[in-house]
Amino acid sequence: MSIDVKNLHPLEVKLLRHVCLNEDITTDRIVKELGYKVGQCNQAFSWLSGRGCLKETKREKKTIYEITDIGRQQEKNGTPIERIFLLLKVEKSLLLPEIASKLELEQSEVGSAFGQLSKSKAAQMDSEKHASLVPGAVLPQEAAVTAELLKKAAASEDGCLSDSDLSQEEKEAIAKNSKKRGASGSPFKASEREDIFYALTEIGDETRQEILKANITGEELGELTPQIISSGEWKTSSFRPYSVNAPVSKLVPGRLNPYGEYLQWVKDKLCSLGFEEFDGPLVENEFWNGDALFMPQFHSARDIHDVYRLKNPSHCKTIEEPWLDNVARTHKNGGDTQSRGWQYDFDEEFTRRQVLRSQGTVLSAHQLTHAKVPGKYFGIARCFRYDEVDATHGADFYQTEGIVLGKDVNLRTLLGLLKMFATEIAGAEEVKYVPGYFPFTEPSIEVHIKHPVLGWFELGGSGIFRPEVTKPLGIDVPVLAWGLGIDRMALMHLGINDLRELFSPNIDNVRTRRGN
């Protein structure tokens, strides 16, 4: 295979000049030794592999631990265990709420940290629940190791530690202080990474020798600019040769974004079936986002690590009546729904707290207050929920949300609607229904579809609204409800394998992707 070395890209030239036969060539090495960015490494590896100059030799998986904002705070101020240990050295004896107040920590953090101190026999609690240190206690070894790991990560250039560089003791400590998903509450975020090793081929070595022989450095200029002409730099510089065989730029006419086109197609289809569209604001209060849906205020899905809260304004002024009173009574004791409710004191301060809409079902709750019976409604809602981004998850995503009200609607009606979404709108060939649980529906059903590459995944949840949801909002007939991930439907419909491609910054992908 003959390669014209004069037409090689500078990234290829510099890499080939730098490596030799029988050497491992990795991204980390090239970034460190040649100053390439990761993207430049990937480009050079791809080009040279395509020319037959490089070959892949092996792949190694490793776990990377990245320090989070919480971790940087703990590195600066000390971990909760360290701070509690030092405080008890001075104060001798304190209640856990007093510790939380003095250190400005969440009570859950204090409870967890004190539990670890107690487990390591460094702290104790008396019959009156006063916490104190055991005489002669020292900071647990695991806490000291964690503190050192935080310092090491904070001092590193990218804030990351590799498991291959850690001792067994450090691995055990960091594993207890890291999460793969929901890492905002942990000092470290863990992720799996794969290192690809390349080696120079005989063709690559021959090309390298030709580059050295032709004295091509990769520093040759690729264009003549006014600055180069005015400075006279062109007189002493070498230029890359122009290739008259280089492909010309494509002319691409304007077109709609494929995903935007798909969303509009879904809307048109549902409207043609007699559904009315509803919509609402991205910012909601906890009342409509959860309370009106009979989600108890202590539900785990309403935790700070799952819902994005607004800083300013943090609370709305009022909640509409009679809905607030009706819903509050339903939570307390069931109200007029013949239910026992959740049996707790409804917090009217909490219910006014503002959040970014975390589920499309909030639109259905609003619609129930003025829905026609019988009636069919749908909306396409952008939702926000903390999640680690991958091929089937996003931190913000779209749901198609809907309700059907009527005296005669039932589970069969719902299954028919779900099948329509899965087969006609998503384009799936294999569909299955799985029993689910949601605080606001009974029965509850999850619909799953099979993607040709990603396999089975959940399309979304559905069910029949509980009386605790419908009656406080003025509806006394069965209401079918669903909230399906329309982003995931688009995976099937557009023939892609990663949700992130729907919002790709690669304009070429957007131009060539076919919509409906």
C-alpha cells in the first residue's frame, strides 16, 4: 500500500515521527508527550488505522473516580467524619441535631458519619442520645484514607483518580464514597473507561521512514494568511502541498431538524385521533409536580438529588383553591375519597417550593381541574431530572403525556393506547407489558419495547388514576394516564442507538438523518 506522505495531516505526521515499532500507543501517552487533545488523538488514530499504519492490539477496562463539587468542598472543609470527630474533641458531648447545626450539615449526613464513627468504636451515644468520643479514640483509618484521596484528586489536573493507581486500602475506601449515578451527593463519581492500545504496523513504519526521509515535520503551513504575508514569514516557511483531488464541500439545502420533525408528526397524529393538546410552564411548584398526584412529601423521588430546585424565587406565592385544601385533606386522612391517605401532617410551606418540572404528569393534574368528560388530552413535555447521561438516559428529556376520561374507559382501553404508541409511533415490533408501581395510579403498567441494538428498555409508565388524584381535582370518572419517553420512541423511529444523537452538535448528522 503506497501512501503519499505529502498529503498526510500534521496530526498524523507528528504522531508517526514520534513512535516506533513494538511500542504501545495510547491516548494518555500521546496527550502527555505530544500535547494533543483527546479529540485530536482519536482523529489521528482513526485516520492512521484507515490507512493501515496502526492496528489495535488490546483493550483494558478501568474505573475512573472523578471528584465532585461535594468532594471539593469536603477536601477544603474536611469530611463530615473529620469535622464531627474534631468538634466532639472540643465540645465533648452533643446531640446529633446540635452537631448538624454547628457544622451546617444535613442531619442525614451527620447520622451517617456518626454511624461510621460508632461502628469503628471511635464514638458512642448515651441513653439521652448525647454523642461523644470514646476515651483515647483516634480518627478511623478509612476516614483518613478518604481525606488523602480527596487531596490527591483535587490536586490532579483533571480531578480524576484511576483504580490502577490505588492501593487495595484506597480502593475499598473510595468505593464506599463514590456512585456511578446520582453522584451529586457523593465525594466521587465513578465511571468505567476503556483504554485502547495501538501499535505501528509495517506499513506505518515504512510511512514513518518516508516522512523522515522527506524531512516533513508536521509544522508546515496549511494556508497563506495576510499576517504571514505582511510579516514576511512566508519567505522562510514550508507549505503543505495542495491536493487537486481533494473532495469539494457538500452543498446541503436547509431542512427541519429530524427530531423536531418527529415531534410535530406525533402531535399531528394524536390530534387527528381526536386528542386535544395541553401544555404548561417548565417551572412548577411541588403541589402540582407531586402533591396533586398523591405523591407523599417524603417520597424518595422528591429528594434534592432527583429534582432540580429553584434558588430565586424558591417558593410560589399561593396555591389555587379549592385544590390545595382538597389535596391536603386527601394526604392527611383521605378526604372524601374513602381512602386513609398518607397519615401525615401536610406541609404547606413545602408544597409551594418551586422546581423544574420532573414529570409530564403534572400537565395531566392541571388538566383535570377543567377537563371535559368524556375527553382525550395529550402533551409533549420537556422534563428535568438528575440522571447520569448515557444511551437511554438524559438529565432533561421529553415525555408524551396524556389522559383519557370517561365512564366506560378501562384497562383494555389503556393497553390498546399503549400498543398504538409502541408500534405505530415508536415503530417497535416486539412489545411487552410489565406490572409497575406509581403513587398516583392503580393498576400501574410499564410498557417495554425491544431495540435492535440496545435490547429491551422501558418506554414509560401508565395506569388508571387513583380516586385520591381525581376526586380532589373535581373528576369522578375513570381516568387513563400515561407518561412515555418520546425520546426513546425516536430511537426506534429514527433508527439510532443513542439518545444523545437526537441533540447532536454534529451538523452533518442532523443534515443526513432522515426524519419521518
